[in-house]
Amino acid sequence: MYDLIIRAARLCDEQVVDIALQNGRIAAIGRVQGSARRERNLAGRVYLSAGWIDSHVHCYPKSPIYHDEADAIGVAHGVTTVVDAGSTGADHIDDFYQLTRTATTQVYALINIARTGIVTQNELADMTQIDGEAVQQAVTRLPDFIVGLKARISSSVVGKNGVQPLIKAKAIQQQSGGLPLMVHIGNDPPDLDQIVDLLTSGDIITHCFNGKPNRILTPQGELKVAVKQAIARGVRLDVGHGSASFSFEVARAAIAQGILPDTISSDIYCRNRLAGPVHSLAHVMSKFFSVGMTLPQVIDCVTARAAAGLRLTRKGQLKVGYDADLTVFSVKQESRPFIDSEGEQVAGDKHLIPLAAVVAGEWFATEEGAAHEPGL
């Protein structure tokens, strides 16, 4: 007997399947025979995908600048897994780990190369903050929690240090077993070309569609040569929307040239969740319908691609043996405005509505999903 069977789930490719869950894993997919302790029938009316992964959030509740609660940005909005992007460094990573053990949402972390993490806006202006040995020790202590490194390489963060913190980050990366390195880009100096020339396969550029002068596009709207070369080397593009790092104009121009993001992430914390322009991962995902992406492409960016980029094994795909992390959602046709970080407003007519998160086989309805019960 299975723990849970979800009947007649509609996939992004419009297939309708049953999915059986057992002991926190996906046990069967297709036309599932047999019984379960619990069953839910979606009747082919709503969608189901692998659990959504938000690969760039800020949810260390003790952070003085960017803080939130994991479940407020996770299961409450249909997100099964969140990855905190550098809120903590070696000094506070253990405390962060302990706090996340009580969350329903699965929480991982990218450790900031600065010991303090983000307690000020310029954590890399002082090179003595960068302690490679402390990072390595933290990775050794918490190998199942720390999934990568984070370095914020923009003028307000690095001060007069240019790309020197990034050079240190790459050395730490080698010493730490080649973990993925996420690099925040923003205002110069340093120039974006200097940054991307240092990146190698598997590294992640976050805030890839920001509208600042130091963007991935030339003034003529073409992809910068250095960025094109980096992508060819296997460098990945992450959205990291945030309060100040997503431009419809840049996203439209890039996607029109076939430059799609590898991952769509929110860079969410309490302020931009409550006041916008982020609100939730689903809200950020919905914006990409307005710039030329399809439902399967959008979902891929928060499931399979997100899991691959941060090496989250057994996540991100609907496969037997994979973790029983699922997101149930609908697509609502409704005219409603979207706003980017530059203040541009776009009329959106398609919106993702998360109805439930299934984490390790347990069903957690969102506020919208609870309103649909018992229809789900």
C-alpha cells in the first residue's frame, strides 16, 4: 500500500498521470494500480510538476538587512525547496542550519565567502573578511546543507577591491571540492567583462537580466562577447529578480536572441515579498510569460535546471526513486499588471497560482489551494 496516490495530475506537456508516493520518494508514475492510505484526485484540472526550487532567496531570520522565514517564502507559495544565497558566512552558518531544521520547506545554503555574511552592504570591501579555511571547515561540518559559495561582486559590495574578492572566491572554490559558485553582478566597477572572464563551467551569474549600465547587453542590445563566451564555457544564468535586479527590457531583448535563463529565482526577502516587486517565486515565474517563455520552459527553470545547477540529487524531476517533492498549481488567464525592478509595468494575462506543496510526501495546501479544497 502506498502512502499517497495523486490521481489524474496534469503535467506541463498536457499528459495526465497518476503519481504514487512511498516513504518520501516517488514510487510509481503512470496508471497506478493499487491503493494508498490517502488519495487525491486532481481530475486533470490542475497542473503538477516536480517541486519548485527557488535557488536564490534570503531567509536567515537574524540577518539585519535581508531576512525572512523559510516557510513564508517556501511551502506557503508552493515552493518545496529554497536555497539561501549568502545571507550567512562562516560565523553564522551553523546557527542558520539549526534554525532551518524546524522548517517544513527544505532549506539549503550558499555560504558567503565573507565570514560575516550580509550584515552590511559592503562585506567584501575588507579583504580580511574572506577566510577560505573557515569556509572549508563549514563545508566539512555541513556537507548536506551548504551546496555552494556566494560572492557579491558589485561596486557597493567590493568597494575599491575590484575583482580581487572573486579571485579569492575561485581559489576557495577549488579548495572546497569545486562547489558551484554564484556571483552577484550589479553596478561597476568592476566591469562585467572582468567578472565573467574569471568564471568557469558550473559557475552561476545571478541578476542576469538586471537593467543597470553594467548589464549583459551592449548599448545596442546585443549580448556582450565576454558573456557569450562564458555561456559557451558552461557558465549559467540565474534571474535573481530582487528589489533592484530585473528589467523587462533586458529580459525581452535577451530572450528574443535565444538567451534564456538557466534558472528563475526570486531573491526574495520580507520587504520585497510584502511590498513587491517580487511577492513570490510564482509571481516572478509568471512575468516570463510576458517576455516570450512557455510554461514548460518556465517550470524547467525551477525544477530540473535548478536541481542540476546546485547538484541537488533526487530533486527536480518526476522520476521513480526521486524525492516526493511536488508542486500543484493552476494557470489563471487574467489581465493583471507586472512591475519590474526598474518601474516598468507590463500587462500580464497569464499567472501561476500555486495550490499545494508536497514535501517528502506530505501535502501542504497554500492559501489559494485551501480555498479549492476538497476539490483537490
